Amino acid sequence: MLLIPATRIPVTATDSYFMTSSDAMGLSGLLVLPQSFGAIYLGETFCSYISINNSSNFEVRDIVIKAEIHTERQRILLLDTSKSPVESIRASGRYDFIVEHDVKELGAHTLVCTALYNDGDGERKYLPQFFKFIVLNPLSVRTKVRVVKETTFLEACLENHTKSNLFMDQVDFEPAQHWSATILKADEHHSEKNCPIRDTFKPPVLIRSGGGIYNYLYQLTLSSQGSSEMKVEGSNVLGKLQITWRTNLGEPGRLQTQQILGAPITRKEIELHAVEVPSLIKLHTPFSLQLNLKNQTDRALGPFEILLSKNDSLEEKGVAINGLQSMVLPQVEAFGSTDFHLNLIATKLGIQRITGITVFDTVEKKSYEPLPDLEIFVDLD
């Protein structure tokens, strides 16, 4: 008895004795008879045609066939005929079957094929065969995240590590909850914009063999509800990429990245921001600044004291509080907010900064991050 696998190998296999002569397309032969299959890539489907040949001069009977894939972490059963054994294989005859396995692990793999059968004398015999192959990573994915105001941009760079061209069917970004994603593409040439054929037969993106790269750019937007929840929970998960491709002969492959993370989010218990700043501010004339204080915790906080912190430098500030140097705000409930007005006065002309507006919790005896600096223009009376 002899087990012979004839396995479809990606055209990236490098061992010369695996290959037949190339055809007019420059593609290598697909049928091999090795003890080692060479390289297969993560995300592909391992498919093997296995032939059991009876090389004896007598008929063998009651053949139980098993085929398994052994990896470093698990064993995957591909075929087991224990419940319905092959009745017989005549002398010089054979029994063929096909097994398939979606490759989801990197590293060393072994296809283990076994046959348990009765020989011509009725003696039970056992035949194992082992065929090894290595699973490699076909692509590397490098990501960069940039935040511009309220918009997050994700750049994904895909590099082809195989020796075959990869035709990308899809490179989709699946955003996490509360995020939405739009892929950004370069403007098409004017001759292609109104081409109906191009819309119907959209060519796939080609990433060339041996280190070819292609960059994808996504614009991510966070909903207002998601923004508040993220600030409370501190989550910075953006989503993940779903990647599908085909090789020169149309063999499919698929990979999914791990969750892609954005910039770390610092949880703020209290957020202070300006709601309205007067457009016209006169020198030595009081004006009112409308502010909002938001409690982003699940408990009540306060009462609070609002004050203007002192400048570390000796230079006099261009804007000061008009009246009492601090004001008191009542307690703010969990996830609640309150609007209030702070009376100020400008003491210098031109472009000035409102700096150091600080929130102090009178119960917990601690100060929170001050309001970001505001620029104003102060004119004459």
C-alpha cells in the first residue's frame, strides 16, 4: 500500500524539484508528489488530492482511512471512514479522495494520512504517511492613525511577501461601535470618470510579488454619543480590516487583522469648554463668557469653584475676572452638565489670550484640567 498526495501548491513554491515546465502564462505546474509541500500561505485553502495505491498482488479489504492536519496547537480531522470503511481495493488498484482545510495558523503543519486494512491473509495492517508544509504570512499590514480636529484618518499599508501577484478583491475596514468609515481614493482621470464599462468591470488592485505595496486611506468619524462614551470608558478601539485576494490562477485568500487601536484616550471626570465667546470685545469694558461644565462620571461631583489661576510669569494678564475672583457652581449629577457665565474684562489691546480658567472641587479638594486657551481680539472703545 502507498499513500501519494497530489496537492495544489501556490505558485510561490520555490523547490525546483516540485515544479514542471512553465506554460505560456508563466505559471508553474500544480501537481506534486513530495514528502514536503513547501510553503503555503495563511488565509488560503489547503487542498490535497490523495491516492491510496494497492501495490501488492492481492486484494485488500475493509480499509479505514484517516486524514488529519497537525499544527503546533491543535489537530484537525479532515477525513475519517471508520463508520463506512472502503470495502476493497483490488491488486494494482487505487482509491482517491480530496481533502480541504482553511489555513488559519502560521508555522509548521503536517498532513497525517493513515490506512488500516486487511491484507491477503486477513491480517490487520496499519500504514501511516506524513507530509509536512510551512504556513507563511502572505501579507504584512502596517497602520498609522492621525487625528485632525474631530476626524481620525487611518492609513493601511499592505506589502506582498509572496512570489505571486496578489489581486485584491476587498480591503474593507469594519469600524467599531459608534465609528463610521469612508475609504478615500485619488481623483480619477477625467477620461475615466464617466466610463460606464469601468463601473461594471472594476479592475482589482494589483499588489506585485516580492515586496509590492499598496496604501489605503480611511476617514473615520465618531458619533457624538460614542464620543462621550469613549471619554468615560477610555476605549480606543477603531475596528479591523477584512482583506480578500486572489492569486494568478484565481485561488482565493482571506485575512482579518486584529483590532486596530487609535491614540490612547485619557479619561476626564470633568470637561470644561467654551459655548460662546463675544465677537466684539472693547478695552476696559466688561464682557461675559458662556461656559459649560460636564460631569463625565457615574457619580455626582461638586460643588465647584471657578477661578482664574495666577500667571507664573511676572507679566500682567491681558484678561482678568471682573468682580469676585471666584464663583461657586452647585453639585452636578452623574453624566450631567451645567451652563454658566463668567464675567471678564480686557486690560490690553490687540490679540489676547484667556488663560487659566480652572475648576476646583470643594469636596474632593482637587483641581481639574483648565479650559484650553482662548484667543480674542480687543479693540478700543
